[in-house]
Amino acid sequence: MADDEIDIVLGSAQESRTPGNPFSALEREAMLKPALESAGIPARILRIDDVGNYPKWAHKLIYEIIGTAEVTIYGSKDSSAVQACAGIGIRTETLEYLFPGIGPQDRLSSGHVRDLICADNPAWKKYVPPKIAEALMAEIGDGMTGVQIIKKTRGII
């Protein structure tokens, strides 16, 4: 990894076409790369499957996927994954993105964006990078657009 490069880890990489993870890891990566490139953000995209045990997951992430403990893990203060990393001595920082009127405690999450998409509320587009919005409106897989995949995983179509 270059000094100016960040690692982005796609969790639950084994999941796809579920309400919480409507896209495969490959599809998520294909959406992220153009968004990162257009923003000028050098990044390495990594994947990790769920292992059913957060301390084991944290150890696997740090020592097998990333390869070093010289990292800072960023995430929600409520994240079990972030807490597990802190529990094995990894430096963590809390990130909270606040957008008034979005949901419980006005904290934006991918679930809230998917809720807006399912409600046909065009406001979802202002909460994702333009390249991600473009990708979600284009065919992603299974002959469907990303928006259609999200709605199908929620039983709407």
C-alpha cells in the first residue's frame, strides 16, 4: 500500500442479494472504484467474509487481510466490528455522518439510502457520490439496475 493510499474493506463479502447486502462484493467494488477515482482518492479495496465471531473477525481483518496492526479503523461507535478491533488493541476513531431528517437520530446509513430508494424518493441521490448514483441507475447484474436489485431484495418488485 502506498503512503497516500487508504484501505477500504468490504465486509460481509460472502453476501449478496439480501436486504442488508443487495450487491455482491464484485458489484460493490465496481461501483466504488469510479467514485474513488473521480474524487482523486487512491484506495485499495479489500474484502472480508463474516466469520460469526467479532474478535476472530477483527484478528483476521488486521493480520490476514490488511497485514499490519499499524492502522486506524474508522466506523460508528455502535459498530461491533469497530469495538472488536479496539478490543485487540487496534486504534479506532468514530465517524458519524449527520444529515437532518434522514432517520433515527438523523444518522445516515446505507440502509437509510436504500429506504429512500425503495420509497422512490429521489433525495437518495444527494447522499451518494454521483458515480455511485449513476451505477445504481445502470444495469449491474442479473439484467437489473442497482435500484431494481435493492427493491427486489426488499420484496418490492
